[in-house]
Amino acid sequence: MALRLSRRSAIGGVAAVLASGDAVAAPVYVPLFRIERSKNANVVKYDAVLETAERLAARGPVVAYWVLLAEDGRREGLSSLDRRAYGFRVAPEPSGSWLLYLNAAKDRAIRVVLWQGRWVAQVLIGGRSAVLSRMYVSSDESAFIPRVRWVDLFGVDMVNGKAITERLKP
């Protein structure tokens, strides 16, 4: 007779394994941040891939994918064209955190770090160290090649816990 677990039991089991620090059989994905766009409701999400609660997967510590909210809400991988704008590269740090460089903003590193018991995307927003929750890209779609008007960064200040935003213009 097969054992059936409710969704809540399954999630609780994953939480227990992560809390123990033991390696997990299947990768566990933890949301980091998302990119929203003025073009439509579709978003690109970035998740940390955990090997253990304290360590990201050495191969592929971060994944990015579409959530097609303008359609039926399904998840879809990035195409080769999408990766030019929304792709990234990562580099490990000796501390166990990782630096993430978005292809569209190679000069601004995002640190994927274990902070207060959870993996977060740390970035400077308005000159302050913040946990990045989302970006909003406003673009002009009237020409053949879209042009970015501005990018808004949204997060939470890591010192005082207050919401913080910054607008970047190309």
C-alpha cells in the first residue's frame, strides 16, 4: 500500500531535512527575486538551489525561469534570446555566498547570501545594503528593438528593515 502525503506534510518534511543540515535527495528551490516588466504581466523569477540548508548547489546555485502570468501562469525556461537580457553568471565566494551578475547589468553584483537563516539576494539599493525582492523594467516597445526607460529596484534595508527603492536610468 502506497503512503500518500498531504502537501503540508511534504513541505514539512522538506523543512525538517533542511533544518537538519543534511543533504537533500532532490534540489530545493528558494525564491530570491523577480523581474517584472511594463511589456506584459510575465515575470522572470530567480531561485537559489539548495544542496543543504547552509550550502547552495555547486553546479547551478541559481536558476531563472519565466512565469507566464499573461497567459496561463505556467513556468517556462529562458530561451537563448531571453538569456541575453535575463541570463546571468555566478561566481563563488570563499564565505559560501555567491556573486550573481545579470547579463543586462554586469556592473552591479547581487550577492546570494545566507542571512538570518534564509538565502537572500543582497544588493545596494540607494547606497544601502538591502534584500532585493523585485525589479521593475519600464521599456519603450515602439521601435523594432525595445529600449529600457528605467529600472526600479525594490527591497528591504538589511539594517533597519524598512522598504527601500531606487530608480536606475540607462
